[in-house]
Amino acid sequence: MTNHLNVTTHSFTDCRAQATALAERVAERLRRGLAERGHALLAVSGGSTPKDFFARLSQEKLDWTRVQVTLVDERWMAETDERSNARLVKSLLLQHAAAAAQFIPLYTGDASPETGLAAANARIDALPLPFDAVVLGMGDDGHTASFFPGGDHLAEALDLDGTARVLPMHAPGAGEPRITLSLPTLLQTRALYLLVAGEKKRDLLADARLGLGEAQHYPVRAVLTQQRVPVAVYWCP
């Protein structure tokens, strides 16, 4: 384990060990929320990296009936689409014991993220924030959540003084239109995790944290350099 100010890195020899360790830590956070407040709240990311983590977390024993799960961000598409984050979460995380959890999607069925924004905002406003845990990922372009380089609402999404809870996002590297929780919303959490795999992403994270070269412009740097919530990086080869 290495510690750099607000960022602590937990490194594992294989990704199964990484998934198990993170699942146990997140489950511990959820149990603490249940014990202290009678409910727990979790926000997770999509993509390929968290699949093992989802499968492992789904089998943790806790009172999932009092747990709410939502997404950090979503592609603007129905759950029937293979690229839907909601579909991924339902197929891998909301299984076994975790099938009893309540899922709050960001996609509303409206024609665009802009037309569905008010409804998505209302869903997040209704949650008993803060989150007990937020699990982020990172792309090869340094994006996290839907904070994409060149995104049309990127500056607003990363503004620590901003008041928007949810924002639409269109960007060259995003593919589909997206909807995302803002950085201030994500930082309303008792624990913040960044799940990454591969040497390329490990090096990218190091450069982003230090602001070296092109990495000084990577959106993930805003997460790594903020001082509101410690960031725990979980890395495997």
C-alpha cells in the first residue's frame, strides 16, 4: 500500500484478489451505514473492470433490503442495450443476496439526457445522501464517471462549487450521449474508491496525480487532487 496525501493505493498481484478486497471493504461500509442509520447507499460505475467486483459483492451477507444502489453515470440508452450500465449492474451485482437491493437508474426513457435531466435529478435528490461508498473507474483517456475530455458540460461537472447534482454529457470519446453525477455529488460520500487494472492505467494515474504532461488535463485529476474525501485506489495488473 502506498499513500500520497489524499490518495492511498492498494496494489494486488491479481484482479480476483483486488475484487475480493474491494467487495469486502464496500460491504463493511454498507454494514456500517445500516448499523448507524438503518439504511445504506452505494453508487457504482459500469465498464468491464468492475465485473469481478460486482460478482463478489453480490454474495456479501448483509440486509440488502435496506440498501439502495445507483449509478455514477450512464449511457443514454435502455437497459435492453448491451452497453447499458444498468443492465450490467442488474446482471452481475443485483444477484444472489444483493437481488433484494433497490436500484435507482439514471436513464429515464426520455428522448435525450437533456429532456430526462429533471427526472434524473429528482431521483438523486430523493436519495438519503451522503453515499456510504462510491466506486469509480477510469478510461485510457483519463475520464472517470462521464467526465470526458472535451465534454460539453465538463467544466460544470468538475466545479467543486457547482450546485448541479446530475448533468448531461456529450463528448468525442464518449460514444453515446451520457448522463453523470457531478463531482460535488460524488464527493458526498463516506468512502471513495477508484478501481483500475493494467500497468498503463497505473502510470496514467500517477501522471495525473502529479500533473505531468498531458495528464495534467485528464478529468480524473480533479478527483485525485480534491481534498474533501480521501481516495482509495484499488489496482491490479
